[in-house]
Amino acid sequence: MSKGLMVPFALGALFLAACGGGGYGDGGGSGGGSGDGPTVTIETPSDGDTLDTPFKVVVDSSEDLGPTDSGNDHVHLYFDDNDSAYAVIDSGNGEAFEVAADSPALDGIDPGEHTLHVSLRNADHSAAGAEDEVTVTIGDGSGGGSDNGGGGGY
């Protein structure tokens, strides 16, 4: 390579390296994030659980959770890739969050097998780069509980 091309090539490589990451570095995928990025994990329910409303969800995040006006991150909980119908978990890392029958996350969800998603979000609701999911069966609502051990926290 000639000297005339080396400098622009090196500057281009530096530019691309600088543009490579968001606020947290690389992230995404189940269990949330890789490297130095944030994480979010569904602790409860477990993959394969059957849930009757209301049910409890426990998430664990590497980030402090809080209301959007606090500037802290929060978690969106939704089903079947429909991230426009979600519930917000904005407190209680490792504590139970109750999903009631009238939760926006359950809007249009019929009994049967579904994928429950959680996505760590910045205060402005943009994705923070960490997600997790489990497959659950939503019951008909007559059981009043779940087979996931209850989740505790209240």
C-alpha cells in the first residue's frame, strides 16, 4: 500500500472503531448483552411454565432500575414480539412484578403458548441492548396463580 493511501485508510479504520458501540457497548441476545454491556434476565417464570393471571415476573438487571423521570433504566415486558403493547418494570431488581389481567402486555393475548420478552430500556424508552425471553403457556385465568413457585417479593 502506498503512503498516500495509508493515512486515509488508518483514519477510516479509527472512525469505524469509534462508531461501533452505543452507550453500553455491544449487547443483545438472550440473557442480555455481551462483553461490558448491560444484562437483563428473566428469573421467574421459567421456560415452560403455565401462568394464570395475575402472575409474577422477576427480572434481574445489571443496571439500576427506576422511573423514566429519574433517568434510570427500566424494563419493557411484552409477548410474542409485540413490543408496542408492554408493561413497564421500573423498580425492584430481583423483586416480583405482578402482571394483572388488564396489563397492556396482555392486550390481545389468548390462552395458549406465548413468548414472554423483557427488554432493558433507557429512560427515553430506547433499547439499551439487553433482552431475554422464555416460552410460557397462558392459562384461562381460572387458576389464580402459577406453577412457578409464586415468585415472592410482596
